[in-house]
Amino acid sequence: MLPRHHQPIVAIATAAGRGAVGIVRASGRDLQPLIAGVCGRALGPRHATYLPFLDAQGQAIDRGLAIHFPAPNSYTGEDVLELQAHGGPVVLQLLLARCLELGRDIGLRLAEPGEFTERAYLNDKLDLAQAEAVSDLIDASTEAAARSASRSLSGAFSSEVETLREQVVRLRMLVEATLDFPEEEIDFLRQADAQGQLDAINAQLASVLDHARQGALLREGIRVVLAGQPNVGKSSLLNALAGAELAIVTPIPGTTRDKVSQTIQIEGVPLHVIDTAGLRELGAAGDEVERIGIARSWDAIGQADAVLFLHDLTRVGEPAYDADDAAIAQRLSPLAPRVVHVFNKSDLRAAPEGDGDGDGVAISAQTGHGLDTLRHTLLRLAGWHAQPEGVYIARARHVDALQRTREHLAMAHAQLQLAQPALDLLAEELRLGHNALAEITGAFTPDDLLGEIFSRFCIGK
Ligand code: GDP
Ligand code: ZN
């Protein structure tokens, strides 16, 4: 049997359900038997031919367009056949079954998720960061995320990483050459300005890391939790931010009993906003359901990137209300850098004069007053400072690899600063930094990581 990566594969490439057009796609080293059987004729390369797709009796299953992309000029780098039929689930299943039947002799099987793109990667059509961008483009939840995924797919991110990698390789070669001439090694490195080269690399790395962080933010967004006592306006704020009647707003305290979450976007950055059950001390009045709701709220708060702690301006000053707010504030204090105090219902009562250090935002969820300020506060807290136009999409995996590169290069830098650098340690740090960089584009990536990355794709891509 052929190794897995050489077996011909086939899948329905379009989304499940009904559509005007549906596509069955196959990829393999030689798809001639398939083409002859389904199309009943030869196909010109990369030419759309309208014809009947034939079943075993020579009857038409459907009529549509067939396109043959001979290797290597295809998405996967192998022979690819695309059959564009009518997009009904039964038609496409019949076509798929017909392909599998015809391909039995060449070992044709169903494709696994992401397997077409995995082949594109294995055949050097895309590097790993570009392959990931394919999936990120499909999954993009905002326009900014889609545009930046498209930028990564075109290689903008990869080429920055590649430039860095080449510079590190050059420095490595220099350092490793000196290892053979221990007498003059230090002078040699000084003359070649190894220090200057490393400084330039580090400056460049800092900029790529910053871009990647912004890109990861666009892809992954941040988790925002709305917290506060019952009836302060959490659900109203979620609705105002989302611009839709999503959470249940009611004047009875304690009606938002469970988490409601909604993804909104601010300047293209996705924010996953979770509305929580009102936090309050439960006396005899509270029931079990509310207790569970409150426990879940605290769980959500613990995992949030940002917490909006809402206060009701009309109740500030009431002893019982203030005491409960103080208790919540106390419990939130370890998370202080991630907490924003939001004073709601400013339409009913003005916010007290602040002390000017800007640690609270006055809003009205009802009139929309202050919401722009709140949005910008959230973006700042998320660490967003870019214009979406310049950003390419990135993943936490990329940010992590760049950070490890930075650590190794910082160690290399520290060695070079010494009067007597240990050149073997210097060489080793550069090697490790180089490997971490290479993980991004896939030049050096463990197999299990590859499997993990591609398994998250949809089938047929
Ligand atoms: P939650 O329990 O914290 O989710 O509070 P809700 O969003 O359910 O709001 C409780 C009550 O306060 C409702 O009657 C809302 O209409 C009202 N409310 C919320 N925000 C405002 C606001 O900014 N101004 C005014 N006047 N009323 C508000
Ligand atoms: Zn609510």
C-alpha cells in the first residue's frame, strides 16, 4: 500500500447542505482512471469542460464542469480533478461514491480534514504559516481577520520570518567558523561586527513579534466578562455593544442566571463578551440555581482577559449596595490590571467627580453615552494598537515561537557582551533561536504538531 501522503484522496469540497454549486475534488499522482470513468473523455489542462458525469451504466449523474489541473500546477502540487456539479447533498454523494468506485484500483480514499492543504504544504506549494492562514481565512470572524489572513496566505508573514531566519543563519555560520580557529576567534567576531548583526536581528525580531501579537489578537480576540451586582445594567450593556436584543433584560434583580456570550467586534478585533449572573451575597432569598450561576460567573471572571465591573450610579451611596460592591471589588482586586470600572445609568445621575487617574468610565447603556470611550479602553486593555490594514494574521503558536527565539537571542547577546564569550554557548543559543524560528514556517516542525494543525481544518480543504 502507498504511504498515507501518496494515496489519492477525494472529498466534497463545498459546505454541507444545499447550494447552487457543489464541488467534488480529488488529488493524487495520476487521476487518469478517474477522469476517463467519470468524464468519459480526456480533459485539457486547467480547462473547464461542460459534460455529463457518468455512472457505472454510462448514465449521467449530473451535468457540470470538470477541470483537470495536472501536477505540479495545482493547489496540492499533485494531479487535481474538480467536478463542479449542482450543490445538492444527494448529487454530491453519488458523485463521491462514483469516484471512490472508479478509484478503487489506484487506492483512492476519502480525504481527512485539511489533507489537501497538508499536501500543498508537503509539496512546497505553501509553507506552514500560509497553510494555517488558509484555515484562518475560512474561519475568520471579522472582515479585518479575513483580510489579514489573506495577507498571511500571500506570504507577508512568512517572508518576514524567512528574512530573519536568513540573518540568523548567516550569524551562525560566522560563529561556527570561529569555533575552528580558537586563537583569533574573538577578534574575528569583532571584526565581522557579530554584535552589530545580532542587534539588527533583535530589532527586526521585536517588530515581527509585535506584528504577530497584533495578528494573533485579530484571530483569537479577547474574552471580556461583564460583572457586577444584579440590575446594574450588564445585559443592557451587552445588548448596546452587540447592537441586538440578545441577553434578557428585566427589571427584576437576578434574572440573568447563566452566562450569555456574544462575539462583537471593535475595529475588527473580535471580543467574546460574556454576560454573567449578577454577583450578590445570597441570604435565605437565593435559590440553588442562582448560587450555581454566581459560581459560574466567578469561573468566567477568572479566565477573562478583561473584566468590566459595572456599578449603578443611581444606587451608589446606598449602604447595602456599597457593601456588596466593596465585597466584589475585594474579590476582584488580584485581577486589578484587567478590571475596568464602568459607572452605568449616567442618563439618570451624573458620575461623581473622578480623581482624574482615569480608572473608570461613565456610560449609559440606554443612551449609548460613553460607549466609544469604553470601546477604546477595551482595545487598549487588549493590547491592540495597530491599524488592521497593516496586520497579517498570526497564531498563539507563532507568537510563542517568536518569543522563544527572542529569549535565545538575548542569551546570545549576553554572551557577546562578555570579555571572554563562551563561543560554544553562543553557537548553541543561535542554533536554538534558529530552530524556534523555523517552526513557524514548518522548516523544522515536529510531526505531531503538523497532525494537530491540519486536523483542525474542515474536510475538503
Ligand atoms: P443586569 O441585571 O445587570 O443584567 O441589568 P439589566 O441590563 O437587566 O438592567 C436592569 C434594569 O436597568 C433594566 O430595567 C434596564 O432597562 C435598566 N438600565 C440598564 N442600563 C440603563 C441605563 O443606562 N440607563 C437607564 N435609565 N436604565 C438602565
Ligand atoms: Zn443581566
